[in-house]
Amino acid sequence: MKMQKQIGMTEIYESSKGLLENAGPGSKTAVIVAGHRFDESQKPEDERICYDPYAVHFVTPEIRELNKDPLKAKAMLESLGNVGILLLGMGNSTRARVRYFDDFVKASIDKGLEQLVILGAGYDTRAYRIEGPHDRGNFKVFEVDHPTTQGAKKEKIKEIFGELPDHVMYVPVDLRTEILGERLLGSGYDRSKQTLFIMEGLLMYLPPKAVDEILSSIVNNSAKGCSIIFDYYPESVVNGNSELEVGRITHDYLAKIGEPLLFGIRDGMVEEFLRKRGFSEICNVTSEDYKNAYFYGKNENRPVSSLLSFAHAEVK
Ligand SMILES: C[S@@+](CC[C@H](N)C(=O)[O-])C[C@H]1O[C@@H](n2cnc3c(N)ncnc32)[C@H](O)[C@@H]1O
């Protein structure tokens, strides 16, 4: 009988590590997310889930090469067997997250948003590509990130646009140790303006105490009706004991690349979690919700991962 090779985190790490070898000193997960935006953006307009024309600048040459060679990419995924499909689902959930958050930003702008704060901004390019932020005179975007990743990003932005745009305030902050409210107020943030706080792919990398500190900084320094949007994993994934193989692999892989998962929310508890911290109008978005919203027609058979949910809420 032919023995099936067991695929685990080590095989995934070994087969993909070349893609991140030239990721530079900043966050590797920020490059992985830019890779998803880049890959999706290469698809025809009527097929892609999200679109980011600048993502190409934030990925490694190896990720760009792999995108040009779909047969190699397919073989790489197939070599991982069932686990390859599970990882594909995680990737698709990440792409749906970009789209959902984009749609949310656009809807907020239409409703009169006056200020945008992007926490753990990484290589997020919304400040440069979504209409509103760069073409409205006094609209400011605050990009908050760890100084190392933000430094790398600013260099790239200068390369792309020739200079750093006036409407973006770059606020280097270590969210584990610094108080967000103080750093924002010191950077020109206006606590009386209608503001949206984006935390995309961020909270899971911070200790629970830092997550509480961020949410309390937001509640204490913003007007009623300001919003937050973020995504989260269930606590079981963060603890490394997910019932799902993809959950355990994700946990081990992120620890291996030096960005371990630290914060999750127990299934079914997001509303209570946010209400206790001063938020109302809470909306939880499950994988089923975003699968139904975005994956139809040619995309109908693309898997998503049940592990990644999104949530948004307003300051009470
Ligand atoms: C998965 S990336 C997401 C980047 C971006 N939001 C996106 O979706 O493309 C995680 C981001 O969180 C940031 N981050 C992690 N720990 C941080 C900390 N202690 N302080 C500030 N930023 C942090 C990283 O620098 C990185 O940009």
C-alpha cells in the first residue's frame, strides 16, 4: 500500500520560504497580505474579488515571478495535497477581507467620513487608491504602524509617487508598549471628527492587554458614531488547539515566521466583547456572509476559511 505523505507546517514553511527571503526588515505577514492583493489584482476585472494597483510594489521579486508562472504556482499548491486547498481558503478569506473593508471605507466616505485611521497599516494602500482620501482638501489619513515596517513603506511610497503625500500622517507606534490615544493626538488627529479606525490583520498579533488599550484609546478619544472595523480568529486558533487542521497549521506557521498569534475571540462572543468595551451597532461578518456576497459566477467554487471573521461597530 502506498503511504500518503503527511503534510504539516514544516513542509509549508519549506515550500514557501523562498517567497519571503527578500521581504526586507518589516512585517512578513504584511508582505503576504500584499501578495494576496497583488495576485488577485492580476485577474480580469470581472473575476477579481479585490483590486490594488499598488500592491505590486510591496511584494518580493519571487512573489512576482510566481504570479507569472501559474503552472508552478498550481504545482506548489498541489504538492501540499488537501492542506493546499485549506490554505487556498485562507487566502481567499484574506482577499474577501480586503474587498469588504474597501467597500466599508467607501460607504463611510459617502456617509460623510472626515478622518481615517489605519492601525497596523503595513502595506495598505487605501490612502492612495480610494477616492476621497487624496482628493478632498482637508481629509487626513493616519497610518499607524510599527516603526520598522512603516520605515520600509515610506521608502516605497516615495519611490512610487516621488514624495510622501500631504494628506497622510505617518505615526510610528509600537502598539504593544505605547498609548495609541497619546500618539494620535500628538500627530494632528482631531477627536471631534467622524473617524473610521481600520484594524485589518492586526489585533491577532497583539497581546489581549494591548487590544484593550487600543479599544479604550479609541472610545476615549473619538466622537459618538465613529466606527471600527477589524477581523479576528477564534480563540482556539490562537491557543494552537483548533479542531481544524488549517487552524493548527496557521498557528504554527505564523509562530515560525516570527509573528505569533496572541489574541482571539471565543466563538459567538464578539458582540459581548465589544459591548463591554463601549461599542454599539455591532455587526459580525462570517465566512458564509462574505462567501455569499463576493464568490459567485466564475468564483463560485473558490473555497473560503470558516476561521476568519470580520466585525464592525460604532462608539456609543
Ligand atoms: C498582517 S499585517 C497587516 C497589514 C495591513 N493591515 C494589511 O492588511 O495589509 C500586520 C501588521 O500589524 C503590524 N503590527 C504588528 N505588531 C505591531 C505592533 N506591536 N505595533 C504596531 N504595529 C504592529 C505589522 O507591522 C503589520 O503591518
